[in-house]
Amino acid sequence: MSIFTRAAGPFVIPNNSSDSQTSQQNTSGQAAFITAKVIDFISDPKTLSQSKIDLLKSSATNSALVNSMPVNSIWCQIIESNRLDQHIAYPFFPAHLCFPIKPAEQVWVFYSAPDQVYYWVCRKPGDYISEDVNYTHIDRIVNRPTSEGAPGIEPQKSAKDAYNGVSSAAPNFPQGKTDSVYDKTSGKFFDDANIIKQSQEYNENFIQEAVPRLVRQPGDFVMQGSNNSTIVLGSSENISGKGIVDIVAGRLLKNNAVTNTRGYKEVDKTRTALSDGQTDLINDDARVYLGMNEDADTRFQVNIEGIPGSGTASCAVIKGDLVRLLGNGNVKITSQASGASVVLQETGDVIVVPGSGGKVYLAGTDSNQAYLRYDEFKQIINAFIPSAIGYNESETLKNSDGVLANDPIALAKQAELTQQLLLINLIPTLLNRIQSTKILGT
């Protein structure tokens, strides 16, 4: 029988330090929200193997829900109120809002009697030494100091099996709390190692890594993923008129990450969250930044030779190592103040339009060499060609007597005149060659 399979009955309770069973579930009198441990996250029930379906049906008290549960459901075990019963729990929020949750994390759930369904709400927050947007192991609560001091410096060792023989100097995954009536939070024969070993979602779809903690301002609204991506709706300064929307992927971690006993990196929670590194407009990896009233050029260190800063105004900034603007049709970039525009047409044309009275500079604003208007230049040259030919013919005639007399000077001049005539006759061909077919102007 699997370690995840209940022997019989809907849930188990402790009795004289050993697990016993009761045949009747009692949901009356329980708290509105109760704590459960996630055994597995089920992203898409229709992709489960038959063996996993059989395991769920033999383990979950509400096994009738296995065939009908929605995406983002969890298989969990209640771990409070003297209970260790396992259930399928539906997501409390609709698919419009999905919170991260990983196997072996603790989660808030509640029971809806009319629906006869458990719903999971969100991951349960930990304390300073355990709370982590990437992965939170709440049972690190046993690492609380026994006296006043920095979190985690003086580990509390009274919890049974707290360190499992592992040095308390490393971030670890103890299997119990000091107020637990069990040998471990999840029961005597059931621990995180077994949960993680059997979880395909944990082993194939979860990335454990060090993610800097974000310390927000009182008025900020923050959304964070598990792998260093954030959206902050807040303010850039503690004054009015400084509202921002800051979307970041890859905030800079300034502290050295530590390696936990599972071999993964995580932030060192014995240090302050502020020391992880806060907003860094220059060194964070990628950002979309919207500001009500910002000096964007100064804040993002935008310095273009010959171009002064634009001052303070509303701004939209996109920053990253590789920035791409893609359009399925045409793409237009325009200044509504001047009308200056760049248009990328779906036909392949690139149109640069200066504003009224503006100019197009290709090498900085100090460029002072004008580009020629080709058609007019061609007209001027073509008008000059007959005169050049006439002059050449006149000089040839004047030099003819010397050529007939085999005068060396006259012969040399005739060769020069012949070469000049060849070049004059080549001018129309050369004009056609230098005409640009890709860059056009007016």
C-alpha cells in the first residue's frame, strides 16, 4: 500500500502517539480557514496517468472528485485540528487569477458544506526565516531564536526531528513544529521527501532559485511570480504625482545566495530583506516602466551626444539586453508634439518623416553636410555634358596639327582629351549606378 494511501475511513487522527482512524468526517466547529500541506499540484487533470488517478482515488477522502476536478486543483492533507485526512481541493479563485503553489508547501483551505468541496485559497505565509516567493517551508519555524536576536541565528532544537542530522548552519527542511502533536507535521510515515519524490510537477515544472525579496511601500500593490518577476503599482517617490507601474523580470540580487540542504540556491533570510537589493533601474535585467511624472533620461541614464535631456514628464520606458518591437502589420513611432514619425510599412517600406520645419539627421545634430536631391543633380550633370563634349572637341581640333606633326606634347594632350571624352560619355551610366533604390527623399 502506498504511503499516500489512507488505510480506511475519511481521515486519521493521533491516538496515544499512533495513527488511528475514524469513520465519520466532522466539519462542524472547524475554523473557516484551515491549514493543509500540498501533496501535489494538478495543472491539468486530463493529463494524469492512470496510476496517478488510481493513487488519488485511493488516497483522497473526496475521491469522487478526481474525475471532475478543474485545472489548478491540488491534492492536499489537512495538518491541524488533530487531522491528517487527504482531499482534492479546487482553486478558490477562478482561472482569471491563479496563485503559485508547490508540492510540500502549506496552503489555506476551507470547506464548503453546500458544495461538499474543499477549496484552496493561497499559500500560507511563513515567518522571516521561511517566507520566500520561490519556495516557502513553514516548518522552519523551529529555527526561531530562543532569545532575542537576529532571525535564525540561534536555532531552537526542541522540535522533534528538526534537523534530521543536518547542520543547522544550512537552510534546511525540518519536518515538524514545536506545537505539533505529531512526530512530523504530516504524520509519522509521511514527509516532504516522499511528497517531492512522487511529484511530477515539482520535479519537472518547478524551478527553485534565489529570488530577491521585495520590500514595498505602504501604498504599493505588488504582484510577484516565483521566479523573479514582479509588477508594482506604486510611486517612485513619497510625494504626490509620482505614480508608477513597474514591470520587471530579473531584479538584481545583491547578496550572495546560500545553498540549502536540497542543493538549491535561495536568499539568505538571516539577513535583512532590504539587503537583497531593491529597485535598480540600471542593473535589473528587463523592465517596462510607466511613470506619471519622471525625469526618465536621468533615472535611466539616457545620454545621447548632442541631444539634451527631455526633463520631467510622463514616461514609458522599455529596457532590456535585447529589445524588440514587433508588428504583424505596420509599426508607427510618432511624436504627437511635432509630428516627426518613423513608419515601418507592411510592404517593407521604411518611412522617416520629420516634423514641420524639422530635419532628418543621420550622424547627430551637429551634422552639416546636406544629402543631394538626386533628380535635380542628374538634370544639372546632364545639362553640363554637351558643353563638356563641345569643349573636348574644340581642344582636340586645336591640337590636331601637332598630332599630325607627331609632336610629343600634342600626342600626350590628345591622349588626355581622349580619356576625358570617355569619362564624359560614361557619366550617364555612372549616374544610374549611384542612384539609391532603397533610400528616397524629397
